[in-house]
Amino acid sequence: MKPEVYFSSIQGRSRSECFRELLNNMDGVLSRFKKGSFVGIKMTVGEKKNTGHIKPELVKILVENLKRRGARPFVFDTNVIYRGQRQNAVDHLNLAYQKGFTPDRLGCPYIIADSVFGTDSKTVKADFRHVKEIRVPSLVTVLEDLVVLSHITGHVMTGYAASIKNVGMGMASRAGKQVQHSSMKPVINASKCTLCGCCIESCPVSAVSELSRKAFINSNLCIGCGECIACCKFDAVQVHWHEDESIFAERMVEYASGILAHIRNKVFMDFALDITEECDCIAGSDPHIVEDAGILASTDIVAADKAAFDMLTKKTDIFSREGKIGVHQRQFEHAGEIGLGSTDYSLIEV
Ligand code: SF4
Ligand code: SF4
């Protein structure tokens, strides 16, 4: 039987009405979160100047719903590997509070799962094509109940990002994130480099330096985080898109599968609202490039992401920017190959 994907359209509804309608129609699904259970709500607040992320008022609607069931929800995220305010839990939490993700406004705590410096990282065995072990915060190894709230965006490496990315990358420890990025080894196209310095300043491991009045990447130091690709305005940082990024996408899918294998009850909610060309890790992306569609949800992570993708690609081609065509397709294909979920689904409009 095809997995069900619930869709609540934003047309004629406020955002809170749209989300409440979705949750009301998923009562049977949400009833699996029992009295007393600790339900982790995975989401991200995004970088400082990013405005497209899911807002605390919407998260609170879910928190209240879970609390009415007697569950003990908490919101969580992990630290990132690139430079910025989410690289450690102190700055990360301060940023979250500044953006309104306070316990008062959420109705529950906001937790950084992998400790102050992102060093809480356990290794769990896996058996995939690329990934033979996953590295995750210890919380992830004991979590039994999970709701993933994902803001749908474009993505500098995979073209499209929703729940698979939020889990595969977003629930890995910093060590796990680094492993997933390790196939990415960008190089500088010297003829395009203006030596603006952005990549040199933004590289978290000082792998970029100046050489003969151009930027130069030391591939022995590079951890493949993609920060230099995101910041270069001159298209001078280049990777082998189809090769490197497809492997990156496959690793991320395998990580998502390894992580979810240990979690009993899970629901994935994809917000097709304020869609941006780049993910929330990149500041200042314009959230108004695609018309809002609504919110989709499923117990099948692949079905949720694919249904949203199919819906949105009728309105925009931002997920298939030059170089990215095929990468998100590979993400879905590989997810099917390893049994993460189904690319086929039944859409239920609520
Ligand atoms: S960001 Fe681009 S243009 Fe600027 S120094 Fe780096 S490679 Fe050169
Ligand atoms: S060179 Fe680029 S991809 Fe490599 S670590 Fe530095 S910023 Fe990240």
C-alpha cells in the first residue's frame, strides 16, 4: 500500500489554521505519541539573517497538541560544521532565543543535542554502500519518538532540501556531518577568481589561502563543508557536480536511514512556505521566490519529501539549477534502493 501524505493548503487559510487543520486530520497518526513519552521535535532556526525558517508560533501549535496527549515534547537541533552562530551550543541557543525560540513562546524547552562544542558523538554500526557507521549525538541513539519539522528550500549541493536533509545531516553530530561532506573537494577556477577574500574568511578549517593573487584550496585540509561554494559570488569555486554531489546525496540518505532505524515513532512535516533558493544555513536568502503551497506530512520521509517536490516543481525550477539536475533525483532513487521510504504515495488533501 502506498504511504499516505497529508496536505493542508495555505489557500484561504492563515498559517496557524493551515497547520491546525493538518494536525486535526492526522489525529490517528499523532496518537502514537503516548502519555509520558519524550517527543523530540527536530527543526532548525537557521542563520542569523535568515528569515525563511519555520516560526515559533507554528511550532507551539504542535507542542500544545502533543502536550494535550500527555507527551513531553522538546525542540532540538545540532551544531553545524561551518562558521557561524550555530557552531557551538551557547551561541546557537542565544541565536535561537533572539529569533523567538524561547521556552515561553514554544511551550517547551529548546535543546542543542550534541553538547556545548558538538563533541557528543556516538558511533553506531550501519551497512550501506558508503556509510558503514553513523556518528550521532547520544540523544539520537535513545530517542523513541520524533517529529521532524522541515522548511523546504533549495540547496547548494543537492538542489532540494526537506526532511531527508533535516534528518540525515541535521541529526548527525558534527563528526557525522563532516564525514558526509568528505566527498566534496572544490577547486578554484583562477580565471574567475577576483580575490574578494570571502572564501578565505569563511573556511572553517583555513583550507583556503592566497596564491599568486588568487584563492587556492588545500584539498588535504578541506572538509568539504561547501561554505566557499555558497559565499563565492563569482562562480569561481567549482566541484564535479554530478560525481561529488551525487555521492554526497547518497551519503546523506544513508545517514537518514541509519538514524531513523533506531526510532520507533516518527512523523515528517514539510513546510512549503517562505521557500528560499538556499537552505536556512545560508543567511539572507529571499523567501518569496515561490508561491506558498501549504504543509505536507507523512510517516514516510521519502513520500513526504517527494510529494512536496512534485507539487513545487510544477511552480518553479529552482531545485534544478544548473549542475543540480539529477542530484535530487539520485537522492530519491537511492532512498528507494536502501528502503528508506517510498517515492510513490497517496496524497490526502485536508
Ligand atoms: S570567494 Fe570566489 S572570487 Fe572571492 S576569493 Fe574566493 S574564489 Fe575568489
Ligand atoms: S575549502 Fe571550502 S569546502 Fe573546503 S573546508 Fe574550506 S570552505 Fe569548506
